[in-house]
Amino acid sequence: MKSIKQATKEFDMEEIRRRAAEARKKARLRSSTSDTKRDGSHQNSYRCPKCKDEEGFLTRSEDGAEIWRICDCKGARRSERLFKSSSITEKFQQKSFNSFSLNVDPGVLSAYHCAKEYAKTFGDLIKSKEKNNGIALLGQVGSGKTHLLMAIANHLIRHGVQVVYFPWVEGFNEIKDNLSLLDERIQQLQKAEVLYIDDVFKGRSRPTEFQIEQLFAIVNYRYLEGKPIMISSEKTMNEMCEFDQAIGSRISEMCENFTVVIDREMTSNYRLRKDKVVL
Ligand SMILES: Nc1ncnc2c1ncn2[C@@H]1O[C@H](COP(=O)(O)OP(=O)(O)OP(=O)(O)O)[C@@H](O)[C@H]1O
Ligand SMILES: [Mg+2]
Ligand SMILES: [Zn+2]
């Protein structure tokens, strides 16, 4: 009987041969469809000439064996795909820690440090299988909560982590407009590597039963699976618990290592500042 190692090796060779044949076929196809420049010379449309957009290429190892090497462009392409599927708009992709002014009230500064620390230690949190691996920035309107969580999301995506963005009001409007997508969307929010819910429980009135039910399905799934959430809300944990204790207490536990509540003071509202820099 073949050992597992032997079988794996044979499988690897088979895989390499398959990829090589595929790469040759694609290369032939591409060269036959390459554009012709005005001067008559050919230019191909590869974004990465090194791997001909295969994200890897066949090469030989030191001992002469044919190996598949991953190209440097693969990471950037993954981030590009992750940004596209994250629902993060181009404007939000500009938000970063560098563009966040530190000339702010102490509560906002704590939120900044908390967010920075979270971004820095995210990899370790996941590796250590820490269950309480979320972050919540709560309180004062216009104080930079969304900006800071976006800075984290952008940082994570650039490092290859999948983040899905769900803005409370717009997200539910979209679902209401197309209820046939409900199951698919909720599953996506449950299973994303990281879920960022912006402005949880926003609105002058109570959240609807429908919103509570869907949010519970999402939060409870992630709670049981130990999957990270990022939450921004004008509400405090207590206020969230008043709306729904099952949801509020789970969010509170999941984010207990990274929660900042920014006091409700108008001086912390960046939108009202005369010296604000608008990007
Ligand atoms: N310290 C800061 N430096 C630079 N820009 C900031 C800062 N704080 C907030 N902003 C900018 O001010 C605007 C409002 O901030 P943001 O949307 O992040 O606030 P928020 O706390 O999420 O508000 P809301 O509770 O209304 O959702 C954004 O354009 C954001 O980029
Ligand atoms: Mg916000
Ligand atoms: Zn490449």
C-alpha cells in the first residue's frame, strides 16, 4: 500500500503537470489574441507579465524539480478582490489611521489607541483562538468611530483578511428591497472572516422585530463560532441591552477586550470643528 506521503507526492506532481498544461494553454491563447499596437508590434494585456496573470509560475527548485512558485502579485490581487466584495466604498477605502487627527478629546484619543492596538494584535488574537476578539466603538455622534473602524478594515483587507461591511440603515433597506436575497445575505454576514456592522441600532425609534431577529441570527452565529465583529454605535452597551439583552450581552462579551464608549460631548463631534480637514 502507498504511504500517505508517497500518495501526496504523486498528487503534487499530478497537480503541477495539470497547472503547467493549463498555463501553456492559456499562454498560447493569450498570445494569439494579443493586441497589435499601431507600430505593428504586439503588446499583451497581462497585468503582471511575470506570471502572465496566473498568480504563480512554474520554475525549478535548487534540486532541479519543477515547482509552482506563487507570484508577488497574488497578495495584491486578493486584497483587490476582498475590497470589491466587502461593500466598502472608495471613499471609505481612503480612511486610515494616518489621516486621523490626534488633536481630539481624551475619549476619542482612547478610541484611536484601542483601534490601533486591535489592528496591530488582530493576527495574534486569531492565532490564540481568543473568543472575545471583537471591537466596539460607541457613543458620541461624529467622533470618528466609523473612520477608525474603517482604518482597521482597510488594514486587515490589505493583509488578506476578508472583511464584510454592513451599514445598519442602508443594509436593512437593501434587504427590505429584495427579500429573496435575505438568506444569502444573512449567511454571508454570519460567515465572513470579519464582520463590521456600522451604526448598530441607529434611528430615532426602536429597532424593528425583523431587525432584532436578523441581528440575533448573525451575532449568535458569530458568538458561537468565535468569529470577530467590529461594531460602531451611538448606543452604549446598556442601551443595546435595553433593546435586546440577548444581543447586547453577546456583543458586550465578544468585544470586552476592545470597547471604548466616547462621552456624549459636542466638542468631540469632528463634523462641527472649524479646523476639520475634509478628505
Ligand atoms: N480625528 C479625526 N481626524 C480626521 N477626520 C476625522 C476625525 N474624526 C472624524 N473625522 C471625519 O469626520 C467625519 C465624521 O466621522 P465618523 O463618520 O467617523 O464619525 P462617527 O462617530 O462614525 O459618527 P456617527 O455616529 O454619526 O456615525 C468623517 O468624515 C471622518 O473621516
Ligand atoms: Mg459612523
Ligand atoms: Zn504575478
